[in-house]
Amino acid sequence: MAEEKKPASAEATAGKEEKIVVPEKFKKLVEDIEKMSVLDLAELVKILEKKFGVSAAAPVAAAPAAASAEAGAAKEEKSVFNIELTGIGDKKIEVIKVVKEITQKGLKEAKDLVDAAATSPQTIKENVKKEEAEEMKKKIEVAGGKVELK
């Protein structure tokens, strides 16, 4: 799946488009992936991670995580959270409304996100201050959803 990602140097070569050659045996797969929505791609990645026991996270992402862990140890209390929807409960429509409000996305995107959360946890919003995260968590839980702050 590395063929679909643009290299980091793509920004440096703005204006020049790098031609990626896709081997014939992968052409149909790449074409199918290009047609998928971002939410579908995220769900596909999670499924592949579980199926093959691998992680799609870039190794570069480990360095900032380590830095934030050190900063967290210095502060003792975490002040920035990621809001993760782990379940939708019985009131799916209410949860969709709250997710739409929180994420500022359209109805279809919010619905897709909530539907995906029915099978695996989905990150709703990243890098949210503690007070705001608690408020959002409360809204989703009142609507019937289950949330974790990470």
C-alpha cells in the first residue's frame, strides 16, 4: 500500500509531479483503493492491521509519541486528549448528531464514522484540551455512545 502515499519530499518538489509506476499485478487494487473514501480506507487499514498483526503507523510517529510521554511524565497529568468513540449504544441517530456537531463534518461523514465505530474504535477528535474533551465525552455519553479519552 506504499504506492498510494506520496513521499515527504513531494512538498519540496511542489509543482513537479512525481510519476509512480504501479506494477500490472497491483493496478486493479490501486484503482479500487483510489475510489474509496477516507473513512473506508481507515477501516481497511485497521482490518489489515488486525489480520496480519502489523501497524501502519510510520516509524517517524514514534519519536513525537516518546517526546509527549516524557512531557507527560514531567507534568504528571495529561492535558491534551484524543477522543475515541468505542461504541454507539442504542441511540445511533443521537450519537451521529453529536459526532457531527463535534467534528464539524457533514452528516454522511459523521454517519460513516459512527458506523465504523460499531466494529472498531474510531478517533473523533485529536489534541483536545482536557476540559473540552470531558465536555465532548459527556455529550456523546448522554446521546448513548461510549467514549475513551486517550
